[in-house]
Amino acid sequence: MQIESELYSALLDAGVSKEKAERVADALSKSIDQRYEAHSTMLATKSDIEALRADVFKALTDQTWKLAGIVLAGMAFVVAALRFAP
């Protein structure tokens, strides 16, 4: 709120009416809040990236084990089928 109050004081010192100075300071405050809100929803922190990296690593590891299990089950089926083949 420091910037808004400094702007408000400067506008009053420059001869701007109290109402107009309040509207300008309020508009600046709202604009700053909107900008911070936009940035907070768009940016990722280092911890966000690390959490995402851990999730992706876990998903890839799980997928690899599942695929290995499917391949081994398929190989066991083929071996069993070859045993019973005439």
C-alpha cells in the first residue's frame, strides 16, 4: 500500500482533487493486485517443478514394471504353449 499512498499524496500536492486522487490510487491498487494474481496462477515454483518431476518419475517407473510384467507373462504363455505343442 506504500506506492498507492505515495501516489495519492503526490496527486494531492499536484492539485488533483481528493476524489480523483483516491480513484487513481484505487485503480493502481487493483491493477497491481490483478497482475500479482495473474502471475501467481501462471508461474511454477522450484518445489512445484520438483513435485512434478517426482510424479513423472513414479509414473514412468510404474509403467515400466507393468510393461515388464506383461512381457514376462507373454513369454511364459509362449513357453507353455511350446511345451504342449506336438
